[in-house]
Amino acid sequence: MGIHQCKDCGSTDIRNDRSLGGRLVCIKCGSFTIGFKQRRNSGKKVYQGYRSLSSGITVSRDDWQYLIPFLICLIAFIATDILGLFEKSNIVYWSGGLLAQPHRIFTAHFFHGDFGHLLFNTGGIIVARNFFRTLGLSNRSFFLILIAFLIPLQVSINWFYDIFVARNPMSLALGFSGIIYGIDAFILLASIYGKQTFLGVQIGLSRNYQCRQTMTILTVMGVLYSFAPGISLMGHLSGFAAGVLLFLL
């Protein structure tokens, strides 16, 4: 079975416009870009690759790729803030010591300043998951692939700015937010232009008008928030720039 769906806003409110010879048009946004959304019928309920829990929460078979970075951040927080196994000064991003201690390229992203910092950034993972589902992500590991490319690219952009532009060898940063901003940029551009492949890998992201509107608002709010005291503005902007560059690949 299947239903008609607008490729721009994702709405299923479609009608035949008799004035246009019966052409399909989206009632919500007026788009003529109408597709056909396939669904699998299983018993009395219709499933689209996910299960619905009794609480109303939907669990996708692809959610493992979002759970992994979430768990890494959580375990890192427990190791530092609860058990005290590591000193954060040894794992944060440090522009002047990055080349001598390259482990900071990776560790800096998964450790956080406090629980509020952790909660904010892991919440970004949940938000990204919902947007990728809305855009129709078809690859079961793309979220992890994107993160794997974002981490070194974001750090490289940030480090280049700190060393060669700002001339600041004592720039310090910590947290997953730079990666979240990179994911934000990728989702925003995908909602506008769509993105079917990434480096030859099929991902199947479709344009979505409603997603584009929401992501635009969140992006503006995020950039404004980056100017707040104690926030790494360059860490956020370098992440966003990394996401744009990866989208263009």
C-alpha cells in the first residue's frame, strides 16, 4: 500500500486540482512536487521501519547509530565528573598543544563541562535523529559516518583559525556542540536541496519545506546563543562550516 506525499513539506494532504487537469497539488504548501510513499502492511497496523511503544515513543531499527555517540558522551561524563578517573585539562581541545597531543582531536568532543552541558548536547543528537527521519534517511549508519568526518574537519578549521588568524595558542574548548552545529548545517542544506548520496553512499535525503523552516529558526537561535559568555563561538562556527563543506562533497 502507499499514499501520496509532498516532497517539499512532507504533508500527505494532497488533492486533485481540476483547474489544472487533475494535477496533484499539496494543500499545505501548494507544491506540485508529489511523490508516492510506500508502506508495509503488517497485520492491523502499518509500519514504516519502526516500532511504536505503549508510551507513544517510536523506536527505529536504525536508532543504534544515534545511541552510540550518546552513550560515549554519557560514559565520558561519568568517568570525569562522577568517578574522577580523568582530568579534563588533559583531554580538552587546546590549540597550542593539539599537534603534540593529537588525542585531543577526538576526546574533546565527548567530554563536557557539567551535566547541563551534557544534557544540551545529547539533546541535539535526539533532535538530529528526528530531522533525519523526517528527511527520509535510508542509510543505517550515516549518522556515525557524518560524525567521523566532522570531528577532524571541525577541529582543523578551528585550529587553523586559532593559530594562523587569531594567533591564540591557548584556545580551549570542550563538548559535542561543534559536531552538533555541523550536523545542523548538513540537515539545513539537505532540507533545502535534498541529498541522495554522500561520497557514493546512498542516504536518500529529500527536500522538506517544514523541516527547512524549523532548521532555519534553530540555526539563527544557535548562532545568537554562540555569542553568550563562556560559549566557544569559533567552535560552533567551525562545526557549521565543516557541515557545509561535507554537504557539498
